[in-house]
Amino acid sequence: MFESLTGKLNTIFTNLRKRGKLSSEDVEAVLREIRLALLEADVHYSVVKTFLARIRERAIGAEVSRALNPAQQVIKIVHEELIQTLGQPERLKLTGEKPRVIMLMGLQGSGKTTASAKLASHLRSQGEQVMLVAADPYRPAAITQLQVLGERIGVPVFTLDGVKPPELAKKAFSSAEKSSISVMIIDTAGRSQLDDSLMTELKAISSNVKPVEALLVVDSMIGQEALRVAEGFRDAVTITGLILTKMDGDARGGAAISIREVTGVPVKFISTGENIDAMEAYQPDRLASRILGMGDILGLIQKAEAAYDSETAEKQAAAFASGQFTLDDFADQLKQMKKLGGISQIFDMLPGDLSKAAKSVSPQETENRLKLTEAILSSMTRAERRNPEILNANRRRRIAAGSGTDVMQVNQVLKQFRDTQRIMKTLKKSGNRGLPGLFRNLK
């Protein structure tokens, strides 16, 4: 996320830290570099202008001149003003009588259908009884896609052949009332471009079911075109919030910085990957920290705690307490890491030097290593995983043949295991448990 922009800003800040007392000329030079970095990232020019004006007012004044560390104070100001630009966090307003209706809108290709399923999964984890409504009869396979996603997350999908979306939504609402559904999510039809027929249909659906939230799904990868799309929908229909998709990409991601200030519509969720759980509530302070290369350890801890099921946690806590950490436990740790949404997302949430060190090896290469490690562990017997000391040369050759690897790669996995054992001993001494504890030690 924002890898190119983050790299440029980190270079600017690194050079800034090398200076002692800052003159107004120094501040202006830094602001010019920040301006160029933001414009190259496709942040809207008007947002860049007001953003830098606020920084200039604070950075050239007494706030920096009196600071013990002027460079660090400038970075602090940039961080605070970026948070202001990103806007205040706003949650879903799930109020009123059930079922509460959430309507998702957007152009074709924005990721609206997948976002519907991700939102359903998120709300289901919050204890809501959710139903999805397939109200896009125009795009080939749209209904089937939603049905497949609904089955994967255990959420029913309402659909009727030959029924127009406004009437379909009305019938779905009646069905939801009878089924004790608390939240109904409508995946509306998209278009390749904004047109009157799309807006008329959206207004008719809204009139029939009175949604408590009307969320526009916007592809953050299309740059400033995303702003035009958001403004077009906002001017034609009522929008209560935005979902930004494809935030795991880097190309022209600056639109995500601009969209709140330009449109006046709050961002409520960001989608950060292809996995069904790769959706986060919008947290401007955390996003600002990630853009500036400060990481998001708190977010990483929360992801780890959500992914770490209690049964596995208790099992590994017992292993730590007894001083025994086996290859079975090692395999469980790898499975938990996969639940966090991929190595690239973990790297993205690490701060500064840790992130740079992690990214010295490409995320794809790391993913491949994890798959290789899983294959090697799967080729071991239960007795071998529980007692690695019995892994003699013959056993290692058999494991290599069974996993499609070689003995050297098997030995590398065993070395990784021994390194992890040492980390777990450190965690035991600090009283932490599993991955959440490990990430806490990074704070």
C-alpha cells in the first residue's frame, strides 16, 4: 500500500533528520519535495495545496523553531496534517428496525460484488444475521459469483430470475423480515460508465427499501478518475459512505488521500487484498502512519488476535509453559500467519527499518518459501513433527522426496524451526502468547 509514495517520503525525512536547526528556506525545500511526491502519487492538486499550506504555517512558526528536534517536529506536523486530510473515521449506522439495509453501488470492475461479501463476513463476525441480495442481472455470472462467495462465508443469497432489481430488493426485504435477518446487503448493478438509467434504478431501489447506508465502492487504483466517479454518484444519488478497494496495490494510490476532502463523503472501509477477510474499518491515523512508513503495529496485533483461535492459543501457551515447541506447533504458526492476509500485508504494517528489512526479500519469494515449508512439514510423520531429534539422514531424504524438495531445503526448514524455538523462549520469558505477543514486542 502506497509503497512508492512511502519510499519517497522516507527519503525526504531521512535527509531532513540529518540537518540541525531548520531555516525557512530548509522548510520550503522540504515542502517542494513533498509536493512533488504527492502529485506523482496522483493526490489531487487542490488537496496538495491546502495540505502544504497548513504544514508551512506550522513549520515556519514558533512550533518548529523552539523544538529541541526541529526535523522530528516537522515530521510530526506532516503526520498530524495528513490525518486531518484523510478525515475522521465514521462507523456504519446500523440503527432502526431490522432488517437494516445496506446498498452497495459502483461502476463495473470496482470490486463491488466481492466487497459485498467481505462486508457480509465482517458484519457476521460482529454477531449480525446477514443476507446478501444479488441485484445485478446484467453482468454475466454476477449472481453466480455472489452465490459462491455467500456459500464460502455461510451467508444466504437472495435472488429471483426475471425480476427487476427494484422489485427484487422489495421482495428480498420481505423475505429478510420473515427470516430474522438483521442486516440485508444489496449488491446493485454496475455500469461501464455513469448514466441516467443506472441512477434511476438506484433511486428506485432506495425508494423501495430505505437503506440506512448507501455505500459507493471505488477502485483506488484508477487515480483521480476515482474522484470523478465519486462526485458523479454523489451528485445523482444519496451516498452515506465509501469503500475503497484494491488498496493493496500501489499504482496511483494517492486518490485515497484526496477522496474524503474532495467529495466530502466519509470513507468507512478499505479493502486490502483478495481474501474474504481482507477488509478493514477506515482508521485515518493508522493509514497516515503506514503512508509515512511508521507502520501499524496496533492493527497488526488486532489482526493476529482475530486470526488466532483460542484453541490453538491455549495449546501453544501450554507448549511455551512446558518449554516444548514442536514442529506441529511450528506448522500451526505458519497457518496463523496465512490467516493474517498474506506476507505483503504483514510487511506493509511493520514500521520503518523492520519493514525495509522484511521487504529486502520479495513478498512473493517469502510466500513461496512458506509453501515449500508447509510441503516439507506435511511429508513428515506425526512422530517426526513431535520429536524432530529422530530426523536422521534417511528420514530427511524420504521427506525431501515426498515434498518434491532436496535435503538441503529440509535442513533449512529445521534451522528455521530451531530459530523459532529460541524466539518462543523469549516470548515465554516476557509473558506473551503466540503471534499477538510477538508483534507486541515490536512496539
